[in-house]
Amino acid sequence: MPSPTPPATIAAPAPPATQSPEPPIPLSAWVLLLVLAAIWGTSFILMKKGLAVFSPLELGATRVTVAALLLLPFALRHVGKVEKSRFKWLLLSGVVGTLIPAFLFAYAETRLASGLAGVLNALTAVFTLVVGALFFGQRLTGLRVLGIGLGLAGTVVLMVLGGSGGAATPAGEGNAWYGLYIVLATIGYGVSVNVIKHHLQGIPPVAVTGLLLLFIGGPAVVFLLLGTDFLHKLATAPGAWTAFGYIALLATLSTAVAMVLFNKLIHQSTALFASSNTYLIPVVALGWGVLDGESFNLWHVLGMVIILVSVAIIHRAR
């Protein structure tokens, strides 16, 4: 998470003419922005492909396990450098911001088109503000309340009027109400973002991600190996290794690679510019969904536009 801007030193305001303009955004930052949008926007179709063989429980546990193993060296390098008083916040962030959402998104995509899952994911910005206002003293302004209201209205349009988006399952049995799983997941993301911002400042992003995965990775591995049919399916089910490859790609790109790239983007640009990937991710997710045969109607467009307008208002309101 980017650090909050420190308060300015009290001094006489400089004349407007002497204020230096913001430096232009470099080309490399634009490239990173597009790469990040492509990675995160592709996450939803990868989940769908993994669900072709594995159950939601198996997919969620596999995703967390692979990500935890991938970042284990970073976690071990930093575990002794972090105060033990912060471990409870790392555990909370890991459970509500990574472990539970991994299962909720998987369950949602058993009946909801991957493209719509990508659109609903934009609600993270809405619930980050709501959780911040309820528990962390975040100030609510009229514009921010408007943004929250629009985000919820866009969700209703997608789930009630737009439908499930078509062939969300091999049998074509979609259910738009499975979008509520994603609503719950984005609430968890909102909690996690606020916990990281208020209780885990000063810890490098790679270390935060690695350590929270260290805390939740053990239970995920045990559950995957002893509580599911993952190993049996991997050995016997047709297409299991291909499906596992999709899940491993999801865990690798969306967790490790994207996190490092996002941190680099913050340093090359501004937090506001970096957050604009929120507007691109649903477009990428919907594009993959259409290519995979999912339906896409005007209600989906309207719901997506309303949600993205709400995110824009929240990002810019002060």
C-alpha cells in the first residue's frame, strides 16, 4: 500500500506561479498500468478454467498454497524483522483479504460469468471506503456517500437486471445472485486494505504479502492434501494438469508478479494514476468472457458504467 502523504510544514503559501507542476507520467508507467490491468483482468477467466476440473474448495486452497510457497523465501527473510505485535494484523489481513476471498470468488464463478465477476471486483474501492469510515475514522463527504450509493446501485443493476452472463457453467446454469459471494469478498478486501494501511505501515509490500501468506498457507496446504480430492483428481481426472496450470498461473501472476509491478508503478507515478487500473480490469475481464462465449448485454454495460463512475467519484472526492 502506498504511504499516506505526510502533513505539510506550516508556512506561508507560495504564489501559484512559483508552484512546480506535477511531472509528466513516464511511458514506462503507462506500460506497467496496462500490464497490471491485463494480469488482474485475466484472473477471472483463469479461475473459470480451473473450475472445469477442481471444486471451489480445491481451487481456493490450491491458489493460496501455490502463492504461499512462491513467496515463502520472502516471508522467511522478514519474519524475524517484524514486531510480534503486528502478527495478529497480518493474520487478519491474510484471512479476510486472501484466504476467504479465494474461496468466495471460486464459488461465485460456478454460476456467475467470469466477466461479471471482474466487474463486481471493482466494488473493492467502495467497501474500502465504507470499512474505513466505520472502523478507522475515514471521513465521509457528500460525494463519497454518493459514490457508495452508485456502487451499490450498479451492483443491483448487474445482479437483478443483467442476469448471470450466460454460460458460467458447462451446463449453462447461471445464477446472478452468486455475485453476492463477490460482494462479501470485496468487503474482506476493504477490511484488509484498511488493516494494511493503519497497522502494517513500514513493512515492505513483498514482506506483507509473504508473511500473511505464511500464516494462512499452512492451513491451506493441510486442507488441500487431507480435506479434498485434489491429489486424486490430479492423478486421474482428464485435463487436471491443465486446470492446475491455470490455477498456478493465477496464483503466480495475481499475487507475486502483480504486487511487485504495482509497487513499482506507485514509485514511477502517483497513487491516483496507479489506482486507475480499477477502470481497466473490468474491461479486460469482460473481453476474456466474451471470447470464451459468455453473453454480454446492455444491462451489463450500464451496471459496469455505474460502478466505475462510483469508483471515480470515491477516488477523487475529498
